[in-house]
Amino acid sequence: MRSVACAALCLAAGHAGAQSAGQTSALDESSAGTNTQVAAALLHAPYSDLRAIRPIAGDAEAGRRKSESCAGCHGEHGIAIVQEFPSLAGQHADFTYWQLVEYKRDAMPGGQMTPPMTPLAADLSDADMRDLAVYYAGLDPAAAPATEAAARPATAEQLQRGELLYLSGDPGRGIPPCQGCHGSDARGHRDALRRDRNGRTPYAAYPALRGQQAAYLRLKLAEYRDGKQQDSTTDFVMSGVAVALDDASIQDLSAWLASLSWAAN
Amino acid sequence: MRMLQRSQASRLTLCMVLLLIAPFARAQDSGLGIDLQFGNALDPSGLEPSSGIGTLGCDPDGASWLTSVRKRTPTGFLYACPPDHPEFLLGGEWQYRGAFSVGYLGLSGDQDNMLFSRYSNWDDGLYLGGSFRYEKPSDGSYFDVRASRINDDDQYLRALYGRAGKYRIQAFVRSQSNVTSSNARSIWEGIGSNNLTLNGALTPASSTSAQVAAVSASQPEQSLVVVRDKQGLGINYFISPRWVAFGNISHESRAGARPFGGPFFFNYPFADNGGAYEIPRPIDDSTVNLNGGARWTGSAWRMEFAYSGSFFRHANGTFDYQVPFAVRPVVPGLVSPLLTSGQFAYEPENDYHHLRVNLTRKIALNGEFSLAASGGELSQNDQLAPPMTCTGQFGIPVIPGNLYDCANWNTSAALSRARADLAIKTSMLDARVVLQPGRDVTWRASAKYDRQDYQGDYDAFNPLTGQWGYPAENGAQGSVVPFESGIWDPGPGASNITRIRNLPLDRELLQFTLSADVRLNTSNSLGTTYSFDRTKRGNREVATTNDHSLKLTWHNRTFDWLTFRANYTYLRRTGSEYEFNPYEYTFSTSLPGFVIPPNGVPAHTVSAMRKYDVGGRTQHKADLMATFVLPSDMTFYASVRGDWNDYSAVIGRRGYDALGGSLQWEWQPTTATVASVWYGFDRSSLDLANVNDAALTPDPVLGGATYPEANRWWSRDRQRNHYAGLTLNQTVGRIKLDANWNWSSSRGRTSYSFNSPGALTTPALAALLTGQFPDMLYRAHAVSLGVAIPVNRSFSVRVFDRYERGRVSDWHYLGFENGQVLDHRVDTDGGPTDYSANLIGLAFEVKL
Amino acid sequence: MREFVVMTFATVGLFAAAAWYAPVDAQQGDAKPNPHNLPATSLGDRLDDRLDDRLDDDTLGSRGRTGHPSIAASPGFAHASVANNPAVRDAKPVGQAVCMACHTLESKSFAHTTHALGMNVALAASPTTPTCEACHGPGAAHAKNPTARGLIIAFTHDGGTPVETQTASCLACHAGGARDQWLGSVHRRNQLSCSDCHNPMAQSSAEGLQAKRSINETCATCHQDIRQQFNRRSHMPLPEGQMACVDCHNPHGSINAVLLKTDTVNETCYQCHAEKRGPFLFEHAPVRESCLSCHTPHGSNQHALLVAPIPMLCQQCHSHVRHPNDMPNEQQLASGLAPDERVMGRGCLTCHAQIHGSNHPAGPRLHK
């Protein structure tokens, strides 16, 4: 009998351990009553494990109210005013949210200086981040007024190369097709919100790339390629993919993606 | 290499040559050979020899960056997590990883108890372990070594050297122990040798029961252990993409002792007479196993040729034991010559050769035709021991024909043949066709012919005296009961009934099988098999048995969360007429000069007996297996199995039913936690019936004079077992915890009923009988806990503790606590006993 | 024996000659493309012909086809072709770099296996050699739509690949040998895949790339009823790590009952118990018939894996006159009123000690 009790204790301890271990299950419901706790746990994890996330929820109206300071860079309608900043309109809320978490973790690469977003994100609460992400996801990028044309107009060949690379990759160079994760229409992962067996949505934080700012895409792709973006499981996937990209491919891809219109298709 | 000096050496050379011709050789695999597992009780998987269970956790990153859902097998079970192997380090052309540990095991409690230490022979002391892997990425070479040492009797070192896809050489040395008794009280000295002599306080054939009991009681309890030491070498070589050659050789020596018998006739009917000894017999032998062959594989053809050989050698052909008690004739006033020692023949040295050819060809309809042929020979030609070891005379004086001169029996000249010269030749031919006319249908047909032929006859005939038979029970039987010596002669012993020749057991099997599998849809498949076996046996009760069996299989995956498998088998065995005494010709009753005794030749056995290995039988067998794929990375598994056998027997085994079930739950919620819990239950019931003989008459019929209805009795043995287990591996930070609990509770209850006290040896005891034996019990707990704490990257400490407790009761040994010598019965082994033992270990592990 | 050897070698000779000289198309059976990594059966065939199924130059682009001539790939890995995935007949292979781009963690685990070691050498020797795709089939369709089931040969519960496709992929290299009888085996008929027992993606076990930490644990996932028998009082030393299920059984299929590795139950037991092989001067018929007449192979609550307590075990067959057919009872134990050597301690085996057969001329009753 003593042994049985001991065994039961072990089991209980095991469960408790599973909860406290937390590192790879930070988003398990059992360990996190609210997303606030989630983010808090994640701030100390070695990396953000986005394989086990659930879709976030937020208050779009509250997000709109909090978005005033964001609009300065990301545009009133979520379309960035300069190419180096990402447009947020129509972006998957989960992507935006987890990007903010990454800033909050102070894990975003910024070259010589701290990225401008890092101090801005530091003051955001978890609810703020969720509200903002939901708000921007709800904006219709197609409805936004047209912005200035790209600084460097792309050539038809460049767009063609970018499209081919996006849709088919380049096996000879070890580049998989981007559409596998970002969708054949570049609107994000086709199973972004499909729950897996455990009720998680591991692909929810894979961004839509359609119509994204070309310079921002170039910057990000280069960061991935150069191994500077290593803070989440999706970063690890993307680093593996981007490592084979050369500058020309990055240009081609970014140009083609930026050229896509939300309205079309 | 003692074994090579025998006359068989030439044959051995021949097979060595064969080995060389049949190019090289493959390491053992699931198709051939043994020694596929290297591990021990501290690390049964053999995966973590450096410091034991639980130290190799899961890769904390998981298996994939893409998803956190644990990968499952197609059936739905969770794969073991990818282990957190240390990264390879670079060293020139080679990369390597590895770890070794030095530890100390401390035992307390009943550490020697047989049930606790059976296959480990636990002892306090240093233990060592290590595992290293070297790889040369430029050409695929690798070197892999695993070793663990708990003590001299439980250790292994296994090394692999190879080049991926080219060759693989395996070498190993291992010691495996088998504790056969931990509470032996031996009245003999020289345990382990082939001459057991009585303790100095005892005189052969002249000691009293009290003297022997005193010596037995004063002996310390000691362990009898048999240790196997084995060395092996094997190679698997890709000559080309088509040809693979393989070969293995191993040598094993066994040494030690185990409890064994020692017959000097009955004691139960004859107080202060006879002798029933349990001796600690020596084990001292060795075996060389060889196999080798070549395999050819192409897209359409496949073939394989393999040779296996095994050569068993003993250190001594016989072993002797002195006996403390004298036997005396039941005839008052007579005194038999003293019999001071008994003898056993060691299991004979034997040679085994086996050749096998498999040929397979792809045929039309996406099918395969395959042919397998094998032939082998088990042979032995041991020097035969003389029938007796005595000097002077044995038997009973005065009564004519009952006293024998030892000189006529203690020499090889007393044998009809000096050597055994026996063999069994086996041959097997198997042909099968599989056709897959569509993706959803598979047809199968096979035919098999298998035969074993005995070669060699032995007559128990003494050319020195012209007598047949043998001195039974070391001469004791004939020293107690007149005309029961076991020796037949045309004179005074002309009515003596005894065995006079060996019993060849030829067998021939013809088997046909037809089966069809149909996939009904993507989630359902059905299979059915009909098979017919006809077995012909020489010199057995049933000359031909016919087995018809029908098997149904159903597999269902309709639900994403359930994999269900069901199998049902019906088998019916019929056969030719049951002949209750096919052994007549092996008895002296078949000799020309045999004189039928006044009351006739007693019946060999009751004619209603049906021996279950050849008798009729109807069997139903079912198993159901369900694997539930649950959320949160859990799996639940349930299975039920039943086996119901009805033997159409009035006397003999009548039925054997077994039913069992098990439940298992597995959980891998994170890479830090791996947990499983299981519970199992099974029970079985074995029914038998028998009848006590009332008189020595020729009537074999149940209900007749020999086997009267009144003497019938029935017995039922029911077994009931519960089992459970739990494992938990948990990583907390850098600390690894492991816990393991294993429990079983078994109860065996043997009950009986009888028609009248005539069924009993001592009818007067009938009133005292309870209808059942005391329950046979075995309840065991084993709990182990371990913690591994890394000090830095390359150094960690592991502390573990295992506590085991067992409660056992085996009615065979009830009363032994009051002494193991009862009248002329001497038992050496005290039987299984309760235990409670603790093992604590401390290990320092160094990673490279 | 001699006749058998002659017969065997004659059969083999004929078979080998036929294999050598038969025309290639006859060897290929029907005209379907060879779905195997195995070389064509005709020995005159060029192994390089198999290159057709590999990555083509276009796919490989600038890396081209020339490898390092100084590296000799092992025959076991050198001639691999892309596994056949009937679900995506038109898909092209993409090469391991593309696979590893997303599957970095998988390849990290895989790197600890001998498969990885051999494949990488073959790849270095010839960049056209498929590695991941030798098992998983062509990757192009999967890369474009990775979450669609069946586009890649997956060996998992949720992968959507039929079991037949999975096993065909493994057998493309591993046909023959221990797996020669897979096609008719009970495990195949119960719709098991290779990957129900094996996980080649990680070195999770010491031997044989098992799905669990050891061979025994792997078998026990389904055969829990057998696993629990090893908890019994007497058992084969599997829980003690000294033996594996595969010492006796070939789970891949054999031509013998219950997947035994050898022709008979007894020959299986003799692998370790060679002394019981004999033949003995005096045999005990049920012993020669089958060791399982008296022993259960996995575990028992009796001494020495016996199926029933002695003397009842023996009394199932023995009712000869004089002494074996009395009804045993508890009063015959050492604790009873009429102690009896036939019931207590070793029971019948006290006298009939050589129960497996006696080689003593005075041992017909297995006394010596």
C-alpha cells in the first residue's frame, strides 16, 4: 500500500512538474488561465514556442483606441507610410501579437541600434498587444487608399523570378516554395486556424505576405538568412528556409510580394 | 578449446570451410541467431549503459519546429521522444560522442534472495558503464561500443565496427547469471564438481535420518548460481548491392550448480527406507554456435543460403553423488549390499548442423512465389556410462535371481554399444504463393512438409550376462523389492517388466494453408485463413493427427481516434484412433522368452487416458486490441485475449481456458514528461482427471478392476494474476527524475475432488482433506526512484534507489522451515522465500 | 545429410543460373517500372540505369551531377532511388536541402542514425542520390502544400499515407533477409506498418531503430498480455534486459508458427539451451514434441515456467499403475501427516530428474 501511495504521489508530482516545466508548453491551458500569464511565462523562456499556441482573442475597438501611436509609422489604415515598416492591415492577429511579444522580449534584431519598436512594446500589456493585433487584423488592406508606388519599380523578369521562387522554390539551391507556409495566394498559411489534435494552431502565427512593404520584406528576409532572427520556433523554421537565399532572390521575392494587391484575387 | 579435440573436430573443420566458402557473414538479426539484446536490470533497454534508466531524456526542443503534436505510429501509439543525445564532437576525421560512469551499488535486506537476484546476482560494489560512438562522416565508418558491469556475473561489452551500407562487425563478451537457489543447505561437498561427496559427519549408506537432518540444519544457506560467459563475433558484409554475406560465431561456457534430483527408490510407502535426494548438480559445459551464409537480393529474385551449426560440449560425461542412507529389502530378515553412490549422465555432447535455402521470385499479379528448404541434423555420439558404479554386488540376496554382480554392470562391456550414436535428421520444404490481383485483395496459399527422422537404435542388453534391461534407480529399486530390479533374464527374472530399448520419435508434418485478405474500404479490412495440418508421429498414441483451423481477422480504422484489431481462431484437432499403449515393443514383455506373470501383465495405463499433446482438442481463441488516440498527447490501449480449449478426454487434461486483459495509458505532454501507467489481469483454469489404480491387473478400462470408478479424481488449477506498473520520467530544469513502480499479485489455487478415499495414497486421510492445496501466492512490488543532477556540461551525478518486496508461498515447500530432511528425503533447496531488499546506487557520469 | 546438401546445392545452382541468364524483361515481371531501390535481378544489368528515378539535372540546377570521385559510396546506400508515392505520381524530387530547410530539428535527430551516416556519404559521392526522398518519396507537392495529407510518404498515424505505400518504401531497400516472409505475415495482415515498430528518424533505442526505447518495449505496446507475464514468479530474463523478444521471434514474418525464428519451437529453445538438444538415449515423448507441452515460454507462477504445478503437470498424461496416479493432496506436503516426495519439493522430478531425456544406459525412466 505504501508503494501505491508513493506511486500516486509520483504521478501527481509529474503532473505538477509538467506544469512548472512550462518551457515548451507555455501555452497549455492548464498552465495559463489567461494570456497575460502566458506572455509573462514566455518572457523568460529561451525561445517563444509557437508550435503550441491557441488563437488569441482581443477587443478590436480597444485596439483601435490604442493604435494612435502606431499609426505614425504603420499608417492610419494599417498600411505603413515607409517601406521599411510593415503594413499591418489584414495581417493575421496571431502573427502581429507574437511579433509584439518578441519585441517585448527584447529579442528583435536591430543591427547596431535597438529596434524602434522595442521600447514601444515594452510598455504594452498583454491585453494591449492582443487588442492591437485583433484591430489590425480587422482592417481591410484593400480598402486602404493607394500609397505611393514602390521606390524601385520592379522589372517584369524580377517579378517572374520572384513568383517562381515563391510558388516552386528552387530545389537546386535548397529553397523550398514559400507558398507551403504562406499560402498559394500569400494570404498566410492555408491551415492557419485549423486546430491540431491537441487543440493548438501551430500555423496561426505564419504571416500573410501579400502586398507587404518590399523594403520591410527584404530587411526581414536578410535577417532570417543571416541568422539574426532566432527567438521563436517559427524563426527557426524560417531561418532554415532563408539560409539559401541570396540577395537577388530576396529582391525578387520581396518585389513580387509587394506587387500583389489585396484587392485582386 | 577443449571442444575441438573431439572426433567431431573434423566435422567442425568442414563447417568452418563451408563458412569461408559461403563468403563472409551477417550479424544476428530478427531472422537468425540470438544475442540481440545487451542490457541489465539497471538498464533493461541497453540504451543508457553509462548510468542507467532515466538519464537520457527527451530532446527539449521536441521532434519538429513545425508542430508540437507528438508523432505517432500508424496504429496510433506515441513514438518514444527523440532522445537528447549529446552533440557529436569533432576530432580530426572522426566525430564522437559518449559517456562513461563509475558508480557504487549498495544492497541491504535480502539481497541474495533468489527471486530478487535471479538474473542479476546483486552484490555490493563498484559498477561501471559506458557508451561511445565514433563516426567518420567522410566514408560512413563508425565504431560503437556499449558496456556495463554490475558484477562478475552480470556484465557485457559489445562493440560494433562498420561502414554504413558496406559492412558491420560485431564483437561481444557477456556474463549472465541465473541464481537457481539462494537457500540451499547441502549435505554434500564439492558443489560444482562432478563428484559430490557427503559432508564429513556422514557415512555413505550408513547414516541415520537424524544425523543427516542435523548436518542439513547446520549448513549455512548458500546460493546456487549458474553463470553463462559468452564471447561472440559476427560480420555482415555487402559484397555488392545484390550480395550480402554474413556469419557469426560465439562461444559460451556455463558453470555453476543447480538443484536436481537423486533417486534411490520410494520413501513414502517404506518408512526408513529408500531415498529421495535433491542434489546440487554441477553445470559445466560449453557451446559453440556458428552461422553464416549469403543473401542475394534483386528486384525480381531473392535468395538466401544459410548454415547454422551448434556444438555442445560438457566437461564430464557423468556426475556422481554419495548417498547417506541405506536401502533394505522389504522382505524381513534380508540385507542388501550397500549402495553408496548414485550417478547421472550429463546431457550428451551434441552437434547440430542446419542448412537453409530461401528462394523468392516476383510473379504476375503483383505476387511472390517463395520456396524454402532446410535440412539439419542433431547428432550425438557420447561415450555411454556403465549402468552401475558399484563394486561387489547389488540387489537382494537369498531370493534367486535378485542379486547381481557389480562387475557385470560397472563396465562399458555391460553395454550393447559403447557410444550412443544417435541422430535426428530434419528436413523441411515450404512453398508459398502470394497474389495481389488488386490493391484491395491478397490471396495466399502455402504448403509445407516437415519431417524429423530418428537414426540409431539402442538395446538395453548386457552382453556379459545376456540380460535385458537396466539396474533401476542406481540399483535401489531391486535392492528393496524383489523382481523389481529393472533387469530381465530368461531365468528367474523372466516375468520382470522393464524397458529394453530406446524410443525413436519420428514425426512428419504436412501443412496446407489458404488465406485471403480483403480491404473493404479505406478503413476496414478482413482476412481469413484456413489451414490444415496433418502430423504423423511414430510410436505415439495417435499415429496421425489432423488439425483444421480457421482464422478471421478484422482491422478497423473508421475513426481517426481508434485503431481496432480483432482476431479469432477456431481449431479442431482430430486424428486416427487413440492407442493407449504404443510402447509395448520397448518393454521386456515383447521379448520372446517373457513369461506372463500369474496375474497377467498389468495394464500400461488406463485406456481412457488422452495425452493432450496428441489427443483431440477444440480451441477457440480470440484477441481484441483497441488503440485510442487521445488529445493532449495521450494514448490509451485496451486489449482482451481469450483462449478456450476443450480436450475430449475423460482421463488426462480436459480443459484449459485462459482470459486476460490489459489497459495502458501513455502520456508525453511535454518534452520534459514521459509517463505511462498500465494494468493487466489474467486468469486461467486447467482441468485434469485421473484415476488411482486399485490392483495390478491387465484390465486397462476405466471402471474395471485396475482402474475402478471409485478411484477417480479430478483436479483444477486456477491462476489469477493482477499486474500494474507506472513509469515517469520528468525533467525539472536540468535535473532528471525517474520513477518506476511495478506490481504483481498472483494466486494459484489447486483444488481437487474424488469419488472415494480409494483415490488416495493414504485413504485414512480422506476425512482431513480440505479439497484444495494452500494457495500459491506471489506478490511483488518493485519501486525505483532516481535523480540525475548535472554539475556541468560534462559531469553529472545520479543517485537511485530500488526497493523490492516479495511475498511468496509455494505449497511444495510448506514445512521446509522445520528442516529439509524428512526420513529418507533430503531437499537441498529451501524453496522460494519472501524478500525485502533495497538497492541504492550512486554514479558519477562523465560525458566526453 | 549428404543427400540434402547435394540437393540444396543443385537447386541453388539451377536458381542462380536462371537468375544470371534469364532476360532482363523476364526478370522484371510485368512491364511496370521497377518501384524498388533494388538493382534489377539480371546480373548483367547496369546499376546506373536506376539513375532515371533519381533527381534530374534540371532539378539539381547548378549543383549538377558530379560528386567527389574520391568518395566511394557503400553499396547499401549508393544506388538509392526516390521512393514511389502512388498518391503523387507526377511530383518531382527536391533534394534533401529543401527538406531540411523546414525540417531542421528532424534532421538533427536523424543525424544520430546510421542511415544518416550512410546516406550522407552516398550523397557526397554523387549529389544525385536521394536521401530523405529515398524513403519519403518525391517532395515537390508536399513542399507546396505541406499540411495536405498523403503528398509525402509519411510513416505516422496522421500522415495519410496507406500502410502499403509505407512498407513498400522500406522494403525497397530492406527486402529479403529477416523480412523475406513479410508479405504473408500476421503483422502485415493486421495492417501494421514498419513504422509501427521502427522509427528511423531518431536513435531512440540501442538496437534496430525501435519506435520505443527497446525492442521489448516496442513489442509490449500491443502485446501487453505477454509483457505482463514477465512479471510472474518465473520468467525469461526480459525485464532484466538480458534477452529480447526477437531472440525467439521474427516479427517480420516467418514460415513457422507464432513467428518463430527457427523451424520448430524446440529448435528455438535449443538456441540457448543446447544441452537439451540431444537426441538422448532415452527420450521423453512430449519433450521432443514441444517444449511447450510443459513450459509456457514467457512466464509462470510455477517453478521454471511450468504450465501447472508438479505433480499435476505430470498427471495430465501419467496414470500408470503403481505410483503416478494417486490423487495428490495437502497432507502429503512436508507440513502434512503423510509427507510424500512425489508432491513436496521437486515432486516427480526428485527421482525423474532427467525429465528432458536421459543419456544414461540405466536411465529409461529418466532416473539417471
